[in-house]
Amino acid sequence: MIKINKAACVGGGVIGGGWIARFLLAGIDVDVFDPHPEASRIVGEVIANAERAYAMLTGAPLPPRGKLTFCKTLEEAVVDADWIQESVPERLDLKRNVLTQIDAACRPDALIGSSTSGLLPTDLQRDMQFPDRLFVAHPYNPVYLLPLVEIVGGEKTSHATIKAAMEKLPPIGMKGVHIAKEIEAFVGDRLLEALWREALWLIHDDICTVETLDDVIRYSFGLRWAQMGLFQTYRIAGGEAGMRHFLAQFGPCLAWPWTKLTDVVDLDDALVEKIGQQSDDQAEGRSIRELERIRDENLTGILQALKAGDGGKGWGAGKLLKDFEHSLWAGAKAAEQPKTSGPLRLVDTKVSPAWVDYNGHMTEHRYLQVFGDTTDALLRLIGAGLSYVEAGHSYYTVETHIRHLGEAKLGQAIYATCQLLSVDEKRLHVFHSICDAASGEVLATGEQMLLHVDSNAGKAVPAPPEILAEAKAIAEAHASLPAPDGAGRHVGQRKQG
Amino acid sequence: MIKINKAACVGGGVIGGGWIARFLLAGIDVDVFDPHPEASRIVGEVIANAERAYAMLTGAPLPPRGKLTFCKTLEEAVVDADWIQESVPERLDLKRNVLTQIDAACRPDALIGSSTSGLLPTDLQRDMQFPDRLFVAHPYNPVYLLPLVEIVGGEKTSHATIKAAMEKLPPIGMKGVHIAKEIEAFVGDRLLEALWREALWLIHDDICTVETLDDVIRYSFGLRWAQMGLFQTYRIAGGEAGMRHFLAQFGPCLAWPWTKLTDVVDLDDALVEKIGQQSDDQAEGRSIRELERIRDENLTGILQALKAGDGGKGWGAGKLLKDFEHSLWAGAKAAEQPKTSGPLRLVDTKVSPAWVDYNGHMTEHRYLQVFGDTTDALLRLIGAGLSYVEAGHSYYTVETHIRHLGEAKLGQAIYATCQLLSVDEKRLHVFHSICDAASGEVLATGEQMLLHVDSNAGKAVPAPPEILAEAKAIAEAHASLPAPDGAGRHVGQRKQG
């Protein structure tokens, strides 16, 4: 994958801050220019939200966070960046002016993306000296979790620019879709605006409240659209008769009375106040921060669910997450911890909302999930990672013994260590500990016996010499460690037993 | 909760079939009338999909499936039902005729719901003798998974009818929203139609393909809308400045060029063919059955993710699922398995798509999840279920030993049994087995030590006599069973050890 080396963000509001977080968490340094006096506070809050969300989203090893620098001038911020993202307020004159300044100050090979949600790239690039490198890169809030970026070129944008922009998004976990023709508001905001216009009429005419309208969406087609869009959903609804038949049936509805409400409602004071009041009622006293937290937890849960889609291969945004994690693992391999004489610290994570019971305690089986992640990290370390598994061999767990010594709570930072107790041709005997990251207190231990197998034949076979050598080197380094407290115990055994 | 005793469905297509599946899986008998020669095949396919989806959706005990009867006449089908759902094709004259027949044949206190997606209840009830009991109950496909039902009354519909209809939906896992005023297409289809109209223009004008348009939705706002709707999402986007400020900012956009595309596109042969071809490309050769399977797996995964939302309390459609499961557990308690002399069979489930790795094998920690569910079922049996836990006491797992003896695969039916090895004041020592449902082969065993605790004080305390009595009765019945193979073992112990 083609990575961005250095990014610059001009404008650091909620959208600009979301881009900054995306870049930083992908290990990319970011220089920021935003003259707003509160810019660094606002950006800091978005980054904090993003870090919290990523810790819940994935157990894959994020690269060391990029360096964030607030610059005094626009020129200073953009001078050595290879991706510059403009996210200033939505006024054509302002954006043109800012883009022209960027154009004059940046490297000749830099890509310049605009976060505009509606202005035409042809209009934006009018005054630029090198307009071929300007494109629209329109993201969705929260930018650090929603992967979509609409990529739209203007009349003077080069094909090479579009191609390069599309290629640089997957390494930061994003999905570029190229919109073939530029129109105002592109595709996403067109669709949103159409639905929004209709929604305003429904509230204006007291057909329902904003809460009822939101419930209609989130208990029905919102669930559908998180995983398939509009057309694929209707393809299924059409059944065996096919999409063409479905459309022929649907055609007449377009002329029914429900499609006539296409006027634009006057968003006057009375309507603003009605919606404001209904929205207050709907929030039930929850602050924006609390709603953000709930939203981000829900989004991470949905993305994780979609990662398991299509029989474990991943579907849509979940497939994208899976691919992103693979690239993280691949990137982390070279940097992985060297063998030391102590137990290996192999996993660092936070307790995700999907992992807790209604009391906020980490659920029993999630401890085993973390132990499984620890084993996976060990296997990568000795050369038995994903590509080895895909080639037909693997280590299977045959036995596990877990002791619960403390409790991990929602959001708590934890880490896991591994002590390799013994290695032979076919077996690895490991002892893991899950610890509180702040105090080092051991919360649980997990002892496991793993068997090297030929997955296709479904039977145990000796591991190859290169893997055995790696494993034995660790085991020898660990041989001088004391036997861990709790190893070799059976369930119910007395402490002095 | 107020339950439906007997349901009747007039019309058994995809929507009618979805209603039938909802009723049957909630334990309600359904009489069906549909003169279509293929009705029983179509309904059978929908029920098969629904049963597959429910097995993945929840581990809670579904009641015995209701009895399905295809009737020769409409009168026969509706005569003793207390909820009658009409789902015939979308023509006013046909629906009026069918509803008048239902009206003449059914019980005076029956509720009559129409699945119409757009016709006005006032128009539907015009010719009925008792129009006060007619309402619109508009569901969304797939009806067995999407919980929303729009409840809309006509001029002659009574308040009592609306109230009764709203109350009878939660026990079948559905969410009624009452639409205050009747308009054509109600709320959901208004919103869908507005977006659909815009989407057709975008395809017509070659701005993007159907696949790109679907990607725009499912990688961005579709993810948002699965958990919060339109207004709550914008409330967050508005930040601390508030909803009113957000609307004031958003107002001008309504007059921008992107809102002018409100004409109705002509869905002519050329556009139908263009969409049909693009939809074929998007499907990449997947059949409708395969797409349905993927959709249902995704939806169950999303619903499960939302069940963990809001710090484990459940959010939106996930909260509804959680409440539905509680009602299932409560309903199952009375019917729960009597103590027998053999191990107790406490869990029956299927391997959910969220539980498997990319090879389609059940992931290690999901075995522990099933063992945890088995323990929970035992605790309910001895009186230490959810209400006991909420009152401040619980059993915590302190130690677990798992042996993997075989493999469970995606979709495989499995069950879990529990043998209670010993009981004392503070401890329960249990031995669980996960077995293949077809052959009874043991796939994994899980031995656990549980400690009775005061959750607030965070320390072990003796269990109360009534719980001890229940537990001891089971342990005594199990005392004569042979010690299970594998109990008392430590990791790495030899078979004859």
C-alpha cells in the first residue's frame, strides 16, 4: 500500500480534527494550521475520542502515534506535506483563497484534498497555479470511525491525482469512492438532503416528532443500510423475479401522492424551535459528550459485527476494517518486541463496551479472547502468523486453564504477557497473564497447551525447524524464570496443594 | 406483557410470511389464508430463514413454535384469531374487499392490522361494519428481524385499538411507533421515497453506479442510522452550540442548488435496464438466497452489537432485543427442565457467524461463552437468575478448565449439558459439555468453580438456604453419575495421569 509520509491539515474543527486523528493514529505526522483561538482544544477533544474508539475497535497494533504540530502560518504547515487536507468553513471565496495559498506554498507533488460537502472542485481550483492536484475528499462525521471519502475531480484535476488519492486512503483505514461526474453536494449529501427535506415537512406538519422519526429509521431501514445500501436491498426484496421486475412494479409509486412533497420547507423560527424542543426531549438529558460516547461505542460494535460478516470473511465496512488490521499486523511485525529474559508483553488494549456485562465488568469469555490474542501474537513472533495459517498449518488450542484473580472494568487499560513454559516438536505450553496497565496487578491467568497441526489433514504434525528454533530460543530465555504461581493446577485445587 | 393468543394472516407473500414467522417463533398459533398456489412454499422459505436467523440472534429459549395451519377459506382462517394481519397486494379495492370479509367473519374483539405501505387507514376502513378495530401495522422486510411497525389509525379507529396494538408488539420482539396523523406512505416510506427519487436521478445522470451509491450509504450514514436516526445524529454534529444553532446554520443549504432536484424521474425502459445491469454487476454472481443469508447474518450481528450498547444496557434495536430475551427467559422459567438423574441439557443453539474465524470454525473464546450461558441457565434453575443478581448477590467464576476435543462449525447445531460435581455454602463445582446436536459427540468440556459473592461488598459470602437447597437437590441427583472424563485435570496432564 502507498502510504502518506506527512500530512497537513488546514482547518481543525470537528471535520479537520477527525482527519488529524485518522492521520496520527495511522502513524503519520500532521502539521496543522488553524487561526481559531480554541483550535488546539477542539482538535485535542476529537483525538481523545478517536483514541478511545480505536482502542475499542481493534486489538491490532497501531503504529506509534504521529507527531502533531500546530503551526503559526499556513505556509509552514503545508511546506513538506504530501497530503494536504483543507477543512475550512463552507464559503467558496474563503476556500478558493485558502487553496490558492496552499497551492503556492506546498511541494509540487503534494495532493490537495478539500473536505467541502457541496462545492464543485472546478469552482475551487479556478485560481490555482497547479489545479491538476486539487480534488474533493469529502468525509463523514465522525471521520475517525466512518470510513467513507467521496473523491471528486474538477475539470482540471488529473487522472493521476484521483488514482493517487484513492490509493492512499486504505492505509489510514478509509474507503475512497470515486464519483464519476461532479455535481453540487456529490452523492451522499444529495441523498441526505432529499431525506432531510422530507423529514422537515413531517415535523412541520406534526405527522410525528423527531424522536419517532429517528426510531422509524433506526429500527428499520437504518439497520439494513449499515450493511447493504439501497439498490442491493431492493434487489433482495425483488426476489427471484429480479431487479428489473422489481423496478417495473415500483415504477407507478413514483407518481403516487407520497412523492409530491418536493417543495422546500421554510425553516423559520417556529420550526427551528419545534425541532429544538423535540430534540431536547429525545436526548433525555444526555450531554453531547455522552451521546458521542454512545454513538462511537455503537459504531465500533457495528463495525466489529460486520467484520465477522460473510462467513468470517468480513462484509462492507467490516471487510475494510479486517484489511486495515492485516496491514497493521504486517506493519508491526518488523517492530515487534525482541525476545527478552522476562515474560513477553504482547497485547495492550482497553476493555471495549462490547466486552462488558450490564455491571460494567469484563465478561468471562472476553478474558479468553485476550488470551487468544496473546497466543496469536506469540505465534506471529515465532513465524506462525496469518500467512503460515493460510498456507495450511497452525497451532490449535487443546486445553486452557483460567484463574480469575481480579476484575477488569469498562474502558480499563490492560495488557497481557506470555511465559513460554515448554516447547517440543508438536506442542507449545504457555502461561499468560492479564494485568492492569496502571498498577501491574494480575487480573487473570491463562495456561494453555497448543498443538501444531496440518489443518487440511486435521491432524497433529511436527512443526518445521525454523519455527521450532524461534520458539525454543524464547523458551530457553524463559527457562530461568520461576514457575508461575498457578501453573499446573486443576480446578478446585487448594492453594498449598 | 399482553400476548396475542391466536393470529391469522391473510396473504402469505414475503411480508405476510415474515409476520407468520414472527408469530410462530413467539409461540403463537397462526391460521393462514392465501389462495396463491405457491403460498405454502413461499411461507415455508421465509420461516426457514427466520428460524436460522433466530438461532444466531439469541441464546434465549424460544417457546415451542406455534402451530401453522393453511386454511381453505378466509373465514376459517380469521374466525378465532385475536390479531388478524392483512398483507394482500397494494390495491385499494382489493384491500377494502378483503378487510370487509375479515370484518364480517372475525371475533368482535379482534384487532385487524393492514400491512399497507402507503394507503390511508380511513380509506381502508370505509366499508367495514366495525371500522374502529382497523389500523395500519406497516412492517419492514425482513419482518422476522427488523423490529419496526408503524401503527397508524384512520378517522374511525378507536384509541383502545391503537393502545392494544402497541402493547401486543413487544412480546413478539417488535417495536410499534404510533404515527400521529395519517398521510400517504406514513413516515418510513416517505423518507425512503425521497431518497429513492434522488438516487434514481443520480443513476439516470451517470453521476455514479448503483454499487457506488450503495457504498456511499453503507460506509457512511448507513452506519450512523443503524443506531441513531437523523435528528439525534445532527444534534451531535451541532455540538455544544445546540440543535437550534445547527439548524440555523443548516437553513441556507435548503435553498442551494443541491435541493432543486425534486422532479420525478421517468423510470423508462432504458433506466430500468441500466439499473438492472449495474445491479447484476454489483451482486458479483451471488444468488438472492446468498444475499439474504449475508443480510440476515449482518443484521443479527448488528443487533447483537447494539445489545451491548450504552455500557451493556442495550441501545435502540439492541435494547429491544435484550428486553425480548428477558421476556423469553421469564416465560421459559416455568417450563424449564425438571431435575433429572442425568446431566442437565441447558443450552441449545447454533454457531453464529459472529462466532467463527475465517475458516468457519467456532473461535476459542466462544466455547467459553457457551459454557457461561450454561452456567447462567443453571443459576436461573436454582433461583440465582437475573433478579437475584440485580438484588446484589451472584455467583462469580473463579476458575475454568477447557478441553477441546472436536470442532464446531458455522451454523452447526450444538447443545450444552451440566453435571453438578459438588456444592458447599460458598461454592458450586460444575462440569459442562458442548455436544454436536446431531451425533451427541462431545466437542469440548468446561470445568468451573463458582463462588457465591455479595457483589456490593465484593467478597464471598454463604448462599442463602433456599438456593443451597435447590443446588443440593441437583447435586444429590448427580452424585450417582460417574465422574466425567477429564474432570480434575491440569493443563498438559497425560490421559492416564
